Amino acid sequence: MSTFFWLPIDYNVKSFNKHAALDLIRFSGAGMSRTDIAEQMGLTRAAVSLIVKELLESHVVQETESRSAPSGRPPIVLEINPDRGLVGAIDMGATHMTIAVADFAARIHQEAEIQFDIKDGPGVCLEKADISLRKMLEGQGLSISDLSATGMGVPGPVITEAGTVVAPPIMPGWDGYPIRTSLEKMWGCPVTLNNDAELGALGEWAYGAGRGEKNIAYIKVGTGVGAGLILNQQIYGGTMGAAGEIGHLTIDENGPLCDCGNRGCLEAFAGGNAIARQGQLLAKSGKRTLLSNTPVNRITAVEVADAARRGDLRAQEILRRAGTYIGIAIAGLINLFNPSVVIIGGGVSQVGDILTVPIRQAVRERAMRASEQGVRITTGMLGRRSILIGAIVQAVNIAIHHAAENKASISKEAAIETMEIN
Ligand SMILES: [Zn+2]
């Protein structure tokens, strides 16, 4: 049984089954009975009873009546106790960040989107995140000490162990900055740091279009283009945590200059900036387009997508071309990894079919038949929240496994009560 997720490294082998059972319950969707746990883990009823007793004592798990029973007295199932604690989450993009507070069942209680510019560097941006998160908590009569953990995603290659980014093309000034440790110092709780596409994959795998799948790829099409991979139900980050940089696959060695310094990368053809540039050229060309209503320097990928959705054929053509290039890169990825689902996410993907139809076509034309026939290409089910929810999954992962080891500490319940009164 490989449902098991990530065992935090500091737990002893004796409690391995307990943490594995906790993950089973956590990702089961509708809760799990003791019998189901015994069957799936190959354990005896007695062993499961013991594990469940401990989980109940730690208040991480609670009993409830199954909602999916067809008739008669509903069986008792186990589910995560949402009121056991809270986590924070931050999805940092290039031009805006989303901040949220969620419970242990990964349900979002509060969420806010803040405009900023990642080019201002870590000092300014992390302070902005800090102020916004604190303000959000204060509004509910809570404080930063009520968070058991916080998960964060950034649009660059992350060295997970170090909690830093390395040479991120669209994050000037962030290279090597100790993001995780400075946030942990600021907030006094564990912080996880991941690449945003990685978290998108995780969010969709846990609660969205990749649910129950073993191998999935999530392609984030935003200002940057990146891929998050889940292989054998684990995030695949590679040796340095830098896997999935699909945006910097070379499409044409003599193509346009990319932010990374190379020429003709996928991102330079199909990323948000490339789409914006083509939209600006179109507006300046004097050809008929809805984009000529917008001042040229204000045209971003959002305006191009908007015009495309309103039926502007030339704007649609820009996105179709971007889709074809993305599809070519995805065909390569499918040939290499043979995933069962490829999920297209990120801001640009909100245009839907205008982008996904040419992607599917390019994949059909170019991927090897064996891989191509088994793959589903779809947009994310969580929409613009895939990455945010992935960050919540990461934070909850640390929080509940810690809580499961720590029966005595239920201090978070007081905080929850305060929140409900408000
Ligand atoms: Zn590049």
C-alpha cells in the first residue's frame, strides 16, 4: 500500500503505521472506517484499533457517521478533526500574492489577494506577506501564534532542504535568500517552501483533477511556465529541487530571448510576458483588434485573454500559437514520464478551450502512441486556487503529523472557540 505520503524525518519507525493511517484518512475524501484502514494497510483489526485510539486521543482525528452509506444505520468513519488547529498559506506569484488561513481539514477560512511586485526583492515582499497575514488573523481575533505551520509557494526553482530559491529568472534579488528560515524566525512556526507549479500539482492531486492518480503533471502557465510532477504519489523535485522547468525547454535555438538568458525557450514563446508582447505588437500593427482600445503599455496577457474570450480572432490566434508550443513541450514530457493526467493551470489557462484545444492537438500529433493514449489533458479543478491549496496541504502535513505525536497539546482549541464566537 503506497498511499503513504511523507513521513516527517524525525519520527521513529514505531509510529510509522500511525502516520500512514493518518494520511490514508486525510486523503480519503469521505472518511474511512477502521475496517477499510485494516484492509488497505494489511493490518489486523486489533492493530488498527490501537492506532486509531492514539489518533483520537491526539484529537487530530474524529469519528463521524458516514455520509455515503446507502441505507440503514450509517457506519462510523474517521476523518480529520478540522478544529484541531489552523495553518497559513501563501501563493506568491510575480505580480500578486494570495494569502489564506485554513483548518486541518484544508478548508479555507479566509483568503485575500494582494498586489505586489516580486522584483522588489525578498525584504519588501516578505514584509508585505507578514503584514497581510497578521492583519487577516487579527481580524478574526487570532494571532500568528495560532498557526501550527505555514506553507508557501514561489515562482522559481526551490532548494527544499535549504529553503531558498536558486537563480530564479523572474525573481531578481531572491537568489540564495534564506526565505524559509527568516519566515520561521518571524512567525515562530514551521514553514514549508516549494516551487509554485509543484504545489499546483499537489493541490490538484489531493483535492482536484488529479485525485487518486499515481503520476500527474501540472503545467502552470502564468508569467512563467513551469511544471510540477507527482510521480508514484510523491512530489518529484529532482536532485536539487529544480525539476519541472519545462518553461526553459528550447523550442527554437534562434528564437526570442528568454528571461533566463537563453534563446527560444518555451516561456519566451508562450509565457505571460510573451503573450503580452505579441498583444502589444498586434495593437500597434493597426490590424482590427479589440486590443486597440487599450493603451499599448497596459496590454498584458490578461487583456489578450480577455479579447480572445470576447471573440477577437487575432487575440485567439496568439493564444492558439502559445497552446501549440506548450503542447509540443507537453508531448515531450509525456514521452518521458508517461503520466495519467496533465493538468493545465495558472492565470493564462483560465481561457480554457482556446488554449487546451491546440495543446491536445499538438500532443496527439507528437507524443508516442503508448503514452498519448493513456493520458487525460484537462484544466485544473481548483481553478486559481490549485497552488494555494497545495501550500495548505504542505502546511497541514507538518501540522497534523506533529499534532499526532503530541497528545497533550490541544491549546489550539481555545483559539478556534474565539474564532467561532466572532
Ligand atoms: Zn529560458
